[in-house]
Amino acid sequence: MTAWTKARKDYLSLIVSPDRDSRYLREHGLIPNTLALAGDCCNKVVLDAGTGNCWLFDHIRPRAAHACDIVAPENVPENVEFRQEDVACLSYRDACFDVLVAGLLIMFCRNIGKVLREFHRVTKPDGAVVISLVHPYFYRTGHVVADGGFLVVDDLSHERQFEVRIGGDAGPFTYFYRPLPTYLNALADAGWRIVETRDWFIGMDEYARYLESGGRSNLRRTGRVPLYSFIKATRVDP
């Protein structure tokens, strides 16, 4: 088993665990916002890039479901065509997808310009991309501490990379920290028009109830800064 395969298997185990808050955060933040931006996909051809465990297709039934990742899921749904792919150099033909979803993916990509141009190439004219990010202001990439009722955040003004262990267990993965405008500008440079952006904050009252009911977390959470950021863009051509 390669180091990447093991790290990924650790990550997939983490996100489906019923007693870790990564599952709570995905079910309350990541999934509903992604689905809302993707819209009605029943008559569309959809690619889930960096699919993980193919969770997207538990929630949508497109006309044709495609998924890719650097490592194959252990169980691929029968209705999903999976390919092992590098998102910076996709093997799909030009203009074949109506919607492309990239969930919590491009923070781990070294060259986002190349990735976003590949997404543009394989998406149909007027097709859409839906991207989710761990928000750049979230404390995984900048340490957040309470200080007299305020938040103190590490320097988030420049791009850098570092090794992370997600949930303290899965990894290490190389994480590329970038300020949010870097992503927006890269999308524009790759030929995308921004349609909508949204942030998701943890609802701390609901999160407290989750913890009281037996949920666990080894991280201190806050509802003061956004956890996830979402971007929907449509393909434009010169």
C-alpha cells in the first residue's frame, strides 16, 4: 500500500465514522451547500472530481454519473463510471460534462490554474463547476484563539504549503494555503464566470447538542469564522 493510499483510506474512515465530528460537518455544511449550488442534475452529465467515497451520488441521480480520483474507492456504485485520474491532466474528451463538482479538492492541488483549465476543457459551454473549500480563514490554516472576546488569527496574507493530518489522524497530506481571492482570480483566468459564492459557519447551538448526544471532536470549534466556502461558476469562452 502506498503512503498516499494509506493516508486516503485513513481519511475515508474518518469522514464516515459516526462518532467523529467530520461526519457532522459534512452532513450539515458540505453536502447541503454543494447540492444547493449543483441544482437539479436529473437530466445532466455530472463529474465528481476527487470523489472520495462517491458520496455525491448518494444524493443526486443524474442522467450520467462519472467520478474520478487519484485512488479508486473501495465500493463504486453500479450507476457510476469511475476513472483513476490526475485532475491536472484529465483523460475525458472536451466539453462532455454539464456539471463538475470538486469537493474539498483543490486545496491539495499544487497547480490550481492547470486544474481549473482542465475543468473548463471538459465542461460543456454554459456548464457549471461547483467547488468547495476549507475556508482560508478557518483555523486549520490559521490558529484561532479567544482573546478577550476577539479572535487572533495567524498571518493569512500569503500562499504557502504545509503538511496536515485531518482530524489529527488521517494523513499527512500536503495542504496548499491560498487566500480566497487567489481561487477566484484563478477561476476567472481559466475562463470561468463566478455565479455565486457562499460561506458556511458552524451553528454552535446545534453543534453543542451534537456533542451532548455523544458526538466527539479532538479539535476546538468556533462559529465565529466560516468553516467551508463554496463557489459556483459557469464556463465562458472568448
